[in-house]
Amino acid sequence: ALVLGVYAAGVSLPLAALLSLIAFTAATNAATALLASDEDHTLPQWTIGALLALDTLTLTGLLYWSGGPSNPFSALYLVHVTLAAVALGPRWTWALVALASVGFGFLFYANVPIPGAGDPHAHHRAMSEPAQGFSMHLQGMWVAFVLTAGLIAYFVGKVTAALAERGAELAQAREMAARNERLASLATLAAGTAHELGTPLATIAVAARELERELGESGADGELLEDTRLIREEVSRCRKILDQMSADAGQVPGEGRTSHTLAQLVTATLHELGEERLQRVRVQEPLPPATLTVPRTALVRVLASLIRNALEASREDQSVEFLAEGDDSTVLLRVKDEGCGMDEATLPHAGEPFFSTKSTGLGLGLFLARTLTESLGGTLTIDSRAGAGTTVSLRLPCEGEEK
């Protein structure tokens, strides 16, 4: 465009030098486009930055052979700065600003004038300005260019960063919506399973009870009586498993958020564990005098599930710490064990639904904990190393904080 524009004006140009630079630019851009077309290969930032820097130097060469700063296409420097601000980070952008400023300034001191184009600043010379005034005008052009390039780099960089941050927030919101949708599906599946299996289990329980009664009245063999009792016990166990599965999947009908002190929630969590597990749990005291507005049953079950997981990951002679810290704005709850921990390959998958390192269980504990925590405006983090234990931390906003 630069060459064609000047050529259309009917002036003579050093075409050999210009066409060589144009061919070089076309070759480098074609090679870059070929690399970018490979879907399995992503161009690193330094490659894009180096290409823009090379194009800036090439543009300087083209302008050198076609009038220097008097060529109106010198504004193309700003295109390279804008592209860098959009596609690259601040370091590359400001490097391009510096390179373009140096290149544009160089053209004021060295260039090949366009034959027959006349003095592009003749109107300045015709005025009653001294030579120093004209020199100041040229200096002002360069300063204006540097300021314009800097402002473009700054504001376009700010806009790009804001858009990237907004995109990250939208991605996080979509991820949370997808997680909540999966949770709703799990809850529906659990409730449906419990309902569908509840009736046949109840029928089996009634039949087993009647069979046990009749065998007892007829003086049947004791082993048969033991078998019928075993059937009843296993049916009862299945019923409890279904109830727990429904509860673990978030089925707490009609539960809203209510205010509870941290001490009340900790007490309820420990009660949920039972006496046998409680002996291996160490609770930090005194507890912070914080108040949380939460769905009590759901949070207590989540905390109890995390403690049970920690106990199962630890040896019988190891204890689990249940720690609480708080201030006026947030409460931090930690469940810390010294068990087997997770390696670097396993840790990223912790919290995914149906992912478990245990032979038993649904693999929903951490998933439900993260989902509930984020729905309350909090965060859940997992710190673990193989052989060094795991720490699960829940940070929740206190009562009165914006959710």
C-alpha cells in the first residue's frame, strides 16, 4: 500500500530496494501463517513479538527509501503497536513502542527524498519562522508520535487486560453453572434411585420379617433363622445407604440459610461423626466467635464427609486435625491429616465428580464440598503431597458479608 500509494502519485521510486523489502516481509509472514495453520502448534509470544519487531524494521526501511517522515504511510507504525497491545503482553508492547519511536526518529535524520515530490514542509519554510522553529516542528512531530504510540499501548493494553479478566470471570461462571447442573442431576438420580428401590426393599424387609416369625414359631433350624435375620439387616443397610446417598447428593428438602455460631456448627459436625471416629479427631480450641449464615445440614454433612475422608486416608494410630480461624469478614475451616496424600498426577482431579482414590464410595465428597462452598461465596483449596498428608481448606464469608 505504501509503495502503490506513492507510485500512483506519479513519482519515481527505487523499486529494487523497495520490492526486496516487500518480498522479505511477504516471505516471513507466509512462513508464520503456515506455522499458525497447524492446529497442534501454538505460536509462542516471542515468535509473534519477533515478527512484529521485524515488520517494524522493514517498515522503517520502506519509509527510508520513500521519503522518510514526509511519507503519510509512516502512521503504519501505530498499527504494529496496536497489534502488539492486543496480541502480546506489556513487555513486548512497550518494546515495540520504543522500536517504532527510534525508527521514526531515525527517518528525520536519514532518508531518501521522493524525487519531484518537493519539500513536504515548504509551507512552513514560507512562513516567517526561523530555522530553529522549523526544527522544533519536526521534533514536535516525533514527540507527538511517541505520545500517541504510548497512549495506544497503554489504553489498548488496559482494555485487553480487562477483556481477558472478564473472559476468565465468565469462564468461571460457566464452570460453576455446569457444576451446579451436574449436582442437580446427581441429586435427581439419587432421589429417583432411593424412590425406585425403596418399595422392593420394603417388600423384602416385610417378607423376611414374616419368614423369621414363622420359622421361629415352627421351631426351624437356627441357621435358617440367622439367615433371615441377615436378610433383614442387609436390607436395612441398603436402606441406610440409599438415604445417605440421597443426602450426600444434596437432597435436603426445603433447607434455607440460617445463622449459626461456629461453635454450633463444629459441635453438630462432631456429633455427625459418631463416638468411634470422634476419638481420632483433634479440634482447635478456643473457636473464633464467628457467625455464619449457611444451610446448616448441608454444611455439617460436607464437613463430616471431609473428616471421614481424612480418617480413612490415615492409619489407625494417626489423628485428624479440625482447625478454625476467623475474623470479622471470613472463617477458615481446615481438615488436616497425615495420611497417604495425593501425588501431582492425582491432585488436579480431586474434586471431580465420581473421582475417588478409595475402593469404596461415590467420589462425591470433595465435589459437593467445593460446590457448596462456592455457592456460599467461599473458596475451597486442597494442599497435598504423596506420603505427607492432605489439607482441605474452606474459606467462607461471615454473616453480613455480601455473597
